[in-house]
Amino acid sequence: MRAIIQRVSQASVEVEGRIVGSIGAGLLVLLGVGQGDTTAEADLLAEKSARLRIFSDEEGRFDRSLIDVGGAALVVSQFTLYADTRKGRRPGFTDAALPAVAAPLVAHYAAALRALGVPVESGVFGAHMRVALINDGPVTMSLDSTLLSQPRR
């Protein structure tokens, strides 16, 4: 499972001209589900997303988490995070999980964030979405569940 997290002042997602999710300060999470991902990866990424200290304290240092600052999360499914661009000019997506597997795991990730006390809004799985955000910092980081379980060098 992969996530691109962006610290935002505000973010929203629109489907067919209607805002379906909107947050103030917090994280925009673009979430991709890969072949073989399970609820264990969703739980791992939710925990990391909620507790990663990427919000500034009074001294301007990254020392506060999403939970610490009382921020919200806007979760948007994004299978293109599993794009394979090694050959040719058209990306392949065979590493992305099929929708029947991915949709419940995206929902599980959002539920895991809620269980940690994070208010969560979300997009519509499989829909064409327009995402608007005001990136705060900017602070943008990628999380990959396969890398999170490896020892740090």
C-alpha cells in the first residue's frame, strides 16, 4: 500500500460538480492499494499517517502529529500510485489491486484513522475526482508499507 501525504491548510474533493469531502488543516492522503495488500498494511499506514510528526511546534520544528494538532484527513483513492513507467510511454497498472480488493482496503484505512481519533473525509472510489488543496509548507511525503517494515539504515 502506498500513500502520498500532503500537509494542508484545507483540501476538498469534487465529483460531478459536487464537493463530496472537505477538510480544514490536516492531511490530504492519496492512497494506492497494491496486489497482495491486506488490512495489516492499511492499519500500518493509518498508524504512521496519524502519528508522523510533520506539524510544527512553537519553535517551528516538526514535532507534532496529526493527532497532536487535532487535524483531519481527506483520503482519496489513487491507483496510479502503482504505475509502472519503466517501458514505453504508457504506464501499466498491473501492480495495482483490482477494485474489488482495493475499495474495501481504502475504506479500512479510513476506518483505522477514525479509530485513532482522526476526523476523516473521503473521495468516491473509482470516480473521476477533482482534488483542490492548499499545501502547507509545502510538506509532501510518501509512505510505502513494504518499506515501513524494513530496518532503517
